[in-house]
Amino acid sequence: MARIIIISNRLPVTVEKYKDKLAYRPSVGGLATGMSSLQKDYECLWVGWPGIDRDQLNSKERVSLVKELGKMGNYPVFLSQAHIEGYYNGFCNKTIWSLFHCFTQFTIYENHLWETYRQVNQIFCQTILDIIKPNDLIWVHDYHLMLLPLLLRKRMPDLNIGFFLHIPFPPSEIFRLLPWRRELLEGLIGADLIGFHTYDYVQNFLDSLLRICGYENSLSFINYQNRIVKVDSFPMGIDFDHFHNSSKQEEVKQEIKKIKNKIGKNKVIVSVDRLDYTKGILERLKAFSTFLEDNPEYWEKVIMIQVAVPSRIDIPQYQQLKQQVDEMVGYVNGRFGTIGWSPIWYLYRSIPFPELAALYYLGDIALVTPLKDGMNLVAKEYIATKNNGTGVLILSEMAGVANEMSEALIVNPNNRTQISWAIKYALNMSVQEQQRRVFSQQKRLRDYDVKRWADDFKNHLVKTIDEQQNLATRYLTPKNRLKIIKDYEQSIQRLFLINYDGTLVPFHLKFKDAAPSQKILQTISLLAQDPENKVVILSGRKKDILNKWFKNVKVDLIAEHGAWLKKNSSGWKTIVPLEKEWKGEIRPILEQYTNRTPGSFTQEKEYSLVWHYINVEPTFGRTRAMELMNSLLYLTSNLNLEANHGDKVIEIKSAGVNKGIAAYQWISEKKWDFIISIGDDWSDEYTFSQLPASAYSIKVGPGISQAKYNINSAAEVLTLLKELAKKL
């Protein structure tokens, strides 16, 4: 099995220097727990910053540090204090963190911070390249390293790379505020698999990718530079058994007893957070104040224990938040408290696991109300500890975990009245109702724990790589190319069915007035000179345009996706009698959609109508196109028409008229011993479907197709045709 390289900003081990000695302290966290399952089952190496400034270490200490960390399955990335300030404290926390959590008022856009972020990602890249082995699986974690997948891909194109974002991905209208938005998106799609906690974040990412970079997706698959990239949601779990069985541990039992003696008969509301503006602590305290004001019968009966772990204490917004929280705690306790009863117990510190587990176990209510959160594992941890099934989770709808835990009381974190009502409802909820909700959530948490999450992501990464390899085998290899050339040389009755737009001319010229270049005309003319070759050019363009472009080339033509045929230098004809009268009923609908969709336009051909939306904002255009297709459904069926939805285009024409039916006029003409058909879009699939098994069919670009092979570009098509033409 391939080695797994886990890459994150920090290692699961923190290195500290006391006088002249290095000390190694394990880090505790959900990611470390999740990765531990992979480390047990596979050969793994964790790469990250060890938490110590590289300038504090001499060369001998660096060698020693690498050696000691290596024994633990870790490898260090050495960063200077300037790197940490500009990269971690700077761009990561002052730009990405605030923007991705939709706190645009706190977001800073500074070029020097961005440059440091780029430099550190480059340092990570070089460190990994120094230790990488063939067939290693790379798993990059979180917003600190969003450029890393592409940096690695550029240096080693065949690497297998997964990326997981542990924070929210914002809506596109927020993300596009970032000056370096395209660079981050391009960096991420250097990965093979991109994971998020929720489907909402997946959609936000795909929407931004479409709006900013123009990259389409199909069922969350992106065709990017002839490589499939998969985007999916993987809701991170917890070590369920560790929390569920925690009350049986002796240290936890002692903490439970100690806290019980202090709280007496009071009901307990538990909240545990880092002191961060995204966690909604201040809003939560105000909501609890509203609850006490509206429900005086609960005075001296309820205690709220708020644990706030210090975080980013050097950043002004966090300093201001601490002051506001301190003042709010003082206000509530001063207004409602009595001798012997303080409604809020405020702990501004990190607490060890036994104390945390005891608080979860004793909490009658967990109040988890972030303003925005990628997942929030506190909610899962609280429910997991409830081995007797009693306890109520009040949960913000803005937390990623809310999608999984629908049995919780879901609230808007800014709605104090709603939170106040939820607290009262929770305090009066029957034991049977509590157990029904808790046990249902526990089953889900047990089934998809953190180990399952890690395995699931790893398995999907392997599956995506397998799908890429399957696609790669379809691409026209030198060996396939030689076989085509050899069969061509040995044949005497040859048919070429070549699409025009996107096949002979590049995709970006597809909807423009792109006349064939001299190189194209010379290549096609050379092929057509051989009397044993029949060359047919297929196009959706009007017959007059094709006449003009190919008037001096001995080729047959198919125009308007099969509506018109021109064989053996004779005039244009249709396969079946075509009608135009239906246009009067369809045209007003297309005009209505054109008027309502800025950037779109309607094109009228002799026997078809076409609605283009290539110049429309991508998401809006796609939505409008689906609406139009739905509007046309009834009319087209009654008028014996068909509406084909292609690449940013919808074409309405008589049913049963397409390139495939037109091409069959040549395919059935004689017993060809060499047929090759090349196309790039939906209309060419009709042609591929008409070919005999012995024919060669080639699709330009990636994607699912009936064609036997894929080829990268129109330039490669022209190269192949020139190679065949030279065999005369």
C-alpha cells in the first residue's frame, strides 16, 4: 500500500526549547485523532511546522529534531518568526479566516501578507519534494496551504493529491472580494479530490470556480487540464467511543463529583469555545440575559458555564472581544446574581480532558451557537458523552454540524428571543423526548466517527485516481496513433467525418466567426486529394458560411447539425422535408428569455432556432437555460420538434434531424475499410452512435463519450490529420 503523507500547518507534536534542551509535547485535536486511525493502518508521515522558530535552532539541533520527530512519524517544516507573523498571524488569520467566515469588516487585504503566504506554501512544497517517494498519497489540510496542491502538481504532475478544508467556504459574492481569489482556486484544483464538511460549502466552491474561472462541473466532477477533479462533502466525526466511555474513567469520575458538589441542584448549561468572534459568545451571553429577564422563575435554578479558550491574543479584534465578553459576564452576574448564586461561571482558559468530559456529562443543555462554523465538534462531543441519553443540544443553524444533527433545537444565533425560548423548552423537555433525540444522534455519530471520516476521504481519493487512470487509458497514445496510421495505409476505401467548431478550430473560437486558417485548409485539401478518401465536414453553422469557407476544397458538407447535406459537389438538400412554420410559436419564447437574460442572444437558421448564453454570467445562464428547456418541453413534443441543450446553447429543430442521421448517408454509401470520426460536443455523439464497431471515433477534450478515444485539443487533431495526409 502507498505511503500517506499528511500535510498541515502544525504537526501533532509541539517542540519547545528550555535552555539548551528540546522538549516534545503531543498536540490534542480532532485532526490528530482522525489521522491516528490512518497511522495505525498505513505507513504515514506527517509534515508540518513543529511550533518553534527556526532561528532558535542551531544546525545540530535541527538534525536532532528531524531525527526525534521521525521516530514519531513526523517531519518538520522550518519557518522563521517573520514567516509565522506574515503567513499565520497575517494572511491566514487576518484575511482568509475572517473572509471565509463572512466577517468582511475584519478582513485585511495586504500584498506583503499575501507574498509571505505564497513563500510559506513554496517552503512546504520544497520540503515535501525533498522526501516524497513514488506512489505516495498526499493529503493536504486546511486554509493555510491552499496553494500547495498546484505547486506540487507543477513539479510532479503524477502526484496523487487530496485537499480538505476544515473551515467554511464562503458564498461566491464574499469570496470574490479577495484580490487573490483566482490564485487560491487554481491552487486548490491542483488536487485530485477536494473535500469540505458540508454540501453547502461544496456548492459555494463550485459556484466560485464557475463564476471566477469559468470551470464547469458535472455531478461535482471538474474537467481541468485533461484531469478529473472530484469535489465532495465529508462531515468530520469524533472519536465517539473515547467520549462515550469517558464517564467510566477514574479522573473523569472525580471531576464529575467535584463539579456536582459545586453546582448543587442547579440545572447546567454548558458552552465550550475558543474565544473567537465567529463563535457567537457575546451574542449567546446576551441571549442568556434575555432568558433570565423573561423567566425570573429560573433565577437561582440555572447556571451557565462558559469556557472560553484564549486564542490569537495579539490580534486587536480578539482583544476587543475579550473585553466585551468580560463586561457582559460582569453585567449579567451583577444584575441577576444573588449571594450564593452567579448565573454565569466564566472560565477563560483551556481545560484538560477529564474536566471537559465531566462538564459535558453534567450539562443538562449544551448551548452551541456560533455565528459561522465549518463543523463544530463540541456539539458532537457533548452528545457522545450522554450514555444515559439525557441532555439537550441547542445548536446554531450556522454551524456546519447542523446539517447532520437535525434532532437538536436549531436556532438563529442572532435571535435572542428564539434562543431564550429554546433554553426554556429544553429545561422542560421530558426524559423520553431527550433520549429519543440523543440516541438518534448517537447512532449517526457512532456510524460515521473520525476514523470512518479519514478512511472515507482516503478511499475516495484512491477511487478518483482510479477514474483518472481509466480516462487516461482512453486518450490517444502514441501506440494508438501508430495503429490508426497503419490501418489507414492498408485501407483503400476511407471515410473522414470531421466536426468543425471545437475540433478543427479551438474551443474558444467556437461561437465566433472563425474561418478556417490556411493550415486547416491545406491539411484538409491534402487529405481530400486522394481519390480513395472521402472527407466530410460537419458543422452547426449555416450552409452559406460553409460554402464560402470550403468553396475551393474538395469536401462534402453537413450544415446546421444535419439539416442540410452537400454530397459530391452537388447542391444542398435535406434528408426529409423540413418545415419552418413552427418558428412563429417558438421565437417569442426565445425572445422573452433573451430580453430577461443580459448577454444572451437568439440565432435563426433556415430550419432551426438557437438560443446562446455563452456571454451570460455562468450560474445565471445555466439556471435560465434549465428554465427555457422546461418551458419548451410541452411545445416541442406537440410540434414534433426537439430541443438540444449543448455547451451554452439550446437549439430547437425538427425531431429526428441530427449529425448522426446525416452522416449515415455517407456511412451506408459503401463498405468502407477505414472510417474515422472526430468531434467535440453533444451533437457529435449522434455521429459516434452511427459508426460501425471497426471505426475510429475520437472526442476532443475530456469527458464521458461514446467515442473510443479522447484527444486533448484541436491542435492535436490537426497534427493527426497532417500525419495521415503525409502517408499519400
